[in-house]
Amino acid sequence: MGMTEVPVRVVNLADASRLAEVDLVVDSGAIYSVVPGGVLRRIGVEPHEVQTFDLAYGESVRSSVGDVRYEVADRSGAAPVIFGRRGDASLLGVVTRLRLDPLRRLLRPLRLMIA
């Protein structure tokens, strides 16, 4: 199965007139989304913390994290975003509350469980 890329609008939470549209790969294994840091800075998004993330091949990396509003597939909501660096994949993570229907290659609402 190939990768599915979707157009996503990322919006500055403090100033909705500052936004950008980016193509993100839907990654059901990613918790947070990754957007190029240059794009986020251009729309005025500031990081509020640095976190350590474990990569698939066992290494760890420290990355800046901020918050944006995502607009994708007729849905909108705020969630954290990782400031991607050169060479990082641009990813749509699961905290956007969307999941990929692998047969139709469409985004669907993610049903969340409260335990």
C-alpha cells in the first residue's frame, strides 16, 4: 500500500489570518503531526517547549513543539505540532482525531475511547 498525502491548513491560534497549506503524509503511528519549522515560523507559531522523541530505528531526537489549529477533511481543531527540521517527513499524527480508511484512502473521524 502506498502513502497517502492530504492537504492540511495549519493556522496560528493567536491570529487566524496567519495560515499555510501543507501536504502531510497520514501516519497512524505518529502521535503528533510534524510540519516544517520554517512554515510554522512564517505564520508566527512559536514553540512552547522542547521534547525528546524516540525514532523508529531506536535513536532519540529533541524537537520544538508548539500548537496550531488544523483544518483538514471538513474538520478543524487545535493540537500540538512538532517543528520539523530539514530532512524530516511532514506527517499528520493521530492527535488531530482523524484516521485513514485504508481501502478508500480517505480520512475519517477517529473514534476515541474514554477509560
